Amino acid sequence: MDAPATIWSAWNILAPFTFVACAILIVYWRGWRRLHRAMPTRWGWRRGIFFSAGVIALWISLQSPIDALASWLLAAHMTQHFLLTMIAPPLLLLGWPMPPLLAGVPRWLSRDVLGPILAWPRAQHVGRRLTHPMTGWLAMVFLTWGWHLPVTYQLALEVPAWHLVEHMCFLWGGILFWWSVVAPYPWRSPWPRMAMPLYLLSADVANTIVAAILAFAPSAIYPWYESTAPTFGVSALTDQQKAAAIMWLPGQLVYLIPAAIILFSALSSTRSQRAQQFKSIALPQFSLANRSAKRQIFDVLALPVIGAALKSARVRGAFRWVMLLGALAIIVDGWFGPREASTNIAGTWTWTHWRGFAAITLVAGGNLACMTCPLIAPRTFLRRFITPRFRWPRALSTKWLAAALIMAWLLSYEIWSLWDSSFATAWIIAGYFVVVTVVDLLFEGATFCKWLCPIGQYQMALSVASPLEVRMRSSDVCADCQTQDCLRGNAAAPGCGTGLFMPKKVGNLDCTFCLDCVSACPHDNIGLLTRVPLTDIAQVGWRSSIGVLTKRMDFIVLLAVIAVGAFANALAMTEPLLTLVEASRQWIDSKFLAVTVIVLISMFVIAFPMVLAAWIAPRSDLQIFRARFANITLSLWPLAIAMWLAHLGFHFVTGFRSALPPLQRAAMDIGVNEFGAPQWSANCCAIMPAWLIPAQLCVLGAGVLMSLSLMWSRAERSIEPIQGAHLPNMFSVAWRASISMCAALSWWALGVWIVLQPMQMRGLLNP
């Protein structure tokens, strides 16, 4: 009989561990029955089911054909480790095993032997040390890394005794790690519950790094499988990649799902306490401004040097003129420099460096990209001589036109390969300056910024994840103000060009961070203050200039276009889609038409889960569809931001060295040799650090975690609480949120797949 057939029949049903597992289950269920009779609410059936499932998972990992396959296939060995560390331990701990096991053994054993040992102070001290969260985290990380080293892994495969030690390490390391996450009764964690999502995400980083090393290794790391894997028709390298996928994707889900559940539970608990404390206060009235008055909040504008510079209109204007000079240099080099985009600053600085740097600063520091926008400098200067005479038409005072422009930009970027044409890039920038200047000299306020600018809409949308916000320092000062200069302006500054009234302003949407309101405020009551990120999309009340966000379909569609564009823009650079475009040329002669069709289909497929989740409802009329689509779009927005960061950050990091050679070449073209000769080797080969892909996956993990949290929160608010309870039934909330959560998980899976694909390195020289 051949090896595969023999292995698949290798069920060790009569192995000693089978009898041990049965004995443990008998003892547990005996003790559970006693506890259930005394406290049926606390010791329900689900505890016993969890524990039994954990024992079964442990038995399958050790006594099923998986154990025999582990010596032949790395993927099977990884499955075994997955069951031992990530499935069996949390299931066992969810059964709260200690009290039932103690109650299930004979009384003399629990009273005379186990009782004194557990009551011994030294044993309790050791127990507290072992079950400390840091002990569990270090155990999981070090065991994962240590046992996947080639030396130790090979040793476990060659020596059966060490293989058994490996299994015991993984099992007990998993128990120590998941102990703090599950918190089995009656244990109490020394860490706050809100620390557990970070605990899980940081452990996921270590797991992801090991999986990435296995996935992207050029050859098989473990020599053992080079002779065994071909028996099953796969190469050792393919088997290793399958093992990495098992460790990576299911492993990340096992980390993310508990993190999301803990976050939901913590948020629900917080809302319950808040409901008891503020029963008479409606949610829209309990604003961030009122909370900020009760505690000190960091204000960037209060810093000695940076704050004074940002508050100065002249300094902000100087920043914009410097940026304008940089934009003019890009235009000139794009027109008159070399046509090869990777050697031209219009090709490298625009599409590789500026986009990545802007995305990072938008999330980290707010909409600083709009604050230093070079487009504002010509408008500010020319308005000294030309006063706008018109108001923007009310019929066009929506985001529909901006959404259409962003859609056009996403399509044209791929269809005409704008990143590959420095000449076209220069013309686009120059044309952009002309259109902006004409519009802002004809119409009052910051018309182009508010209603037209696709770049500005993108930047304001991403800045909702920033921890900084322009807002009032004290609501009492604004209540006594009669002039409203922050909105209307005065001799010192023009006021808010986008029409945001500071006392009613919420978040960063429609805020360009121009800080004109700071200069106009006569009471010095506006600051650049810290806040909880993503409050823009979580707030449900009315806000200045916008109204109720969920009722503004123009805003919702704008965010949906940018969100879908995050995945479509990254997907278009992956090798599978590029191969699909080339294959489509067999049926479509025009490459222009082929790219257009593929991109449109891709965007439709990406948007389908969110549209489907909005359409599936108990009553599917248009009004309900619009409301659900708005809530799903807003809830998916953190994941969309994460995708933009992961994608643009990838190109920014890998193409970081390509910024200097085009600048050196441009300087030499005008006779400036002080920058040195360009080293084009920095522009031809991307260097991808080992931490980059794990970092991308962690960003996506944080994004989907926040999206799931928002979906749970919105579902919880949409269900009436049970009478006598402060919160709705958890199962009702889970059912209401399940459809939208599936949409979030499908986007997350797509994002992970994109990150793992070979990426087209745009903006670099072909080696």
C-alpha cells in the first residue's frame, strides 16, 4: 500500500490519549453537573460544549491522520500546530475548566490533596506569574519563533521525543496566551480588558512575520520535506507556501475575531455605564466640546514654536509659496525634462512620494496637506486685486460633482497610465492650477476646495482618522460671542471658506485645516486639539455645513467611491490583474478599452458586497436601502483608509530611494552640481524590508477591527433594549450586524490577498 493511502487510514482511536481524553471529559461533566445544579445561570450548557469541543480538537490534532501527515507535509504539520495553539486552548478555557475539574474528582482528592496545594501561597504566586498576560504573550511569541527555526523544527521531525516536547510547548504556550484573552472564571486579569485587542494584534504581528518568511522564501526552509512532499504530488516549496497560508490567514482571523468581540463587549459596557450616568442627556447634546472642558486636552497651537508658526497667517502663506515653487519645478521638469517617468521628478515625486507621504500625514497629523496646499497661494494673492462677485449655485452645492471627478481620476489613472507619463502629469498639474484660480476668483469662499477638488475631498475624507481636529477650546466663550468671526471673517482673516460654524462643527470632514478661523477668532478660542479618531463617522447628530451625515447621500457616495477606489487602485497593480488585462487583448483589440472594461468590472465586484449588504433587509424599500447603505459605507471607511495606507505606504517605502536621483539630474540640467551625480541604481530596484508586508497586514487588521466595531455599535443602537436592561440582546445585535460584517470581512480578505500578490513597481526603472 502506498504512503498516502496508509496515512489517511491512520486513526489512533485506541491510543492511550483517547482514554485520557475520555477520562477528562467524564471528570469535567461530573463536576459541571454539580455546579449546574447549584448555579444554573453561571454554569450553562455552553461551558460544557466549549470544553468538549476543545478536547475533541486536541484529540484530532494528535490522533487523526493529521499527525501522520505532519511527517510528510509541512501544511499538515502547520494545521496540527494551528489546532494545538489557536483552536484547542481557547475552547478549553471557554469551558472555565478549573471549577468543574475540581468538583468532578473524588472529594478526598480535591479536599486533601489538590486543595492544600492550590491554597499554598507559593503555588498561588507561581500561578499568578504564569497566568500574567505578559507571560502568555512572551510564551506564544518565543515558542512560535523558536520552534519554527530550521534547527529546532528539523530536530522535532527527526527525534520523536522532541516532537512530543514541541507539541506540549505549543499546547501549554497556547493555554498561557489565551488565558488572559478568555479570562476563565474565577481568574481576574491584572490588565484592563481594553488592553486585550492590542495584546492580540501585537501577537498577530509575530505570527505574521513567521508566515511571511515561509511564504516568500525562495526555496524550502526545512530539508526534511524535500523528499516527502513530492510523494503527494507537490513540491516542498509549494507545500511550504500552503503552510504559510494556513498560518497566516486563518491565524489572523483567530486573532482578529476575539479582539473584535472584546472590543464590542468593552464598548457595550462603557455605553451601559454611560447610560446609567447620563440618562437625562441625549447623545447629540453630549458633545466632544463639553467633555474637553472637563479635562486637559493637548493643543498643538499651544506649543511654543510650532504653535506660534501655525497660528501665523504669514507663516502658513510662506509654506504655501514654498509648495508652489515645488509644484512649478515639477511642471517645468515634466515639460522639458526626460520623458522616462522614473528619471523625472514629475513622475517620481508626484505618484510615488507625495501620495504616500500625504496619506501617512493625513492619518497621523490631520489635513496638513490641504493646509499647505500650493493652490491657495495664487488665490490669496490675486484676491487682493480681484473680488469674487458670484456665489456657487445652490444646485451644484453637493458632493456629486466631486464624486464624479474622483471616479474619473481613478479611471483615467489606470486607462492612460498617468504614472508613466511625466509630460501628461505636468499638464494635469498646470491645468489644475488654472481651473482652481479661475473658479476661486469668480466665486466667493473656498468654492473649489469644498465642492470640486477631488484631491481635497480625498484628503479631508482620510483625515477623519487623525487624532487632531480644529475646534473650539471652550463652548462657554463661543456661547457669549456675538460676531461669529470664525465663520464670517474680519480684517485679520477671511473666516471659514467652507462654511463651518465652529460651535456646531464636528470632525474633519470639509475642514481644510487652513486655520483662517484661528486668525479670525478675536477670543483666541480655537485650537488644534487632540480627539478620538473616527468620531466624524461615529457621530449621529447634526453638524455644521453638512447636517446629518447619514442623510447626505452625496457625501455617502463620495466616501463609497473613495473606499472602492482604495481596493481597485491597489488591485490594478497586482500581477494577476495585469495578466488578465493582457489575456483580454485576445477579444478586445484596444488596450484602452480592455483596461477600461477590466477596471470597471473590478470596481463593480469590489462594491458588490456593500451594496448587497445594504439591500438584504427585512423590508427592502429605497429609503431603508439608502439608510443601510449609508451606515455600511461609514462603517467600512476605517478599512478603506487602512487599504490606502497599506498600498500607498508600500510604494512610498519601496520607492523611497527613487526621490533623490531625479532631483540630482534636474539640478545638473540647470548647472547646479552641488547635489552630486544621480545614482540610478536607487531607481531601478525596489528594496522591500522584511517588516513591510507584516506591517501592511497589521494596518488592514486594525482597519477591519475598527470597521467591525462600528458595525456592532450601529446595530446595537438600531435595536430597542430588552425591558429592564441597559443594552439590547447580544444575539439580536450580532444577527443585525452579521450581514454588514460579512461585507467587511470580504473586503479585508481581498485586501490581504492584494498585499500578498506580486505588485507592479510603478515609478521605477525597469532593471
